[in-house]
Amino acid sequence: MRHLLLLLCLATPLPLMADTLEIPVGDQGDPHIVLPARGESQNAVLERFGLPDNEHPPVGKPPITRWDYREFSVYFESGRVIDAVRQHHAHPLTSPQNPSPKEPQ
């Protein structure tokens, strides 16, 4: 009898006891922003969107370069777009006007 009870306890699916975590999609930036297309060249991105606000040097192998615009970031490999993502809203304590959070006094 004990073996049957132990077997039933072990057979109970764990997801039935887990909590569900939900992340609102609306917090992921403005969905109406047009982003550069995968495979687009750096020159095409420059022509469509202008100079980026910030260019990060290549990192890794193969080298990946990131350009930051006000509303999105673009990732390049070998001069071609591999991904473009909308910016998350900056926390007021870490915005460009106030780059680092205040230390408690």
C-alpha cells in the first residue's frame, strides 16, 4: 500500500502545483514603430533611419555590432541586420538626464 501511495505522489505532475508568471506584452515598447528588416544592409538602415544615437563596437565571434536609436536597437553581423528590438522604457532614476541612481544618504 505504501508503495502505491509513493508511486501516486511521484506521478503527480509538478506543473499542477506551479504558479504562472505573466509579463504584459504592452510593456515591450510601441508596437507601431517600424524596425529595420533582417538582412538589410547598414547603408540601407542609415538611409532609412539616419545616424544612430549610439554605436557600440563589435563584440564576439562572429563580431556583432549594435546601433541604438531612440526607440529601438539594431544588431548587425557582417554589415547585415540580424535583429532589431524595441527599447524598453527607461526607469526614471536611470534616464539620460540622471545616468546613475542616487545613493541613499
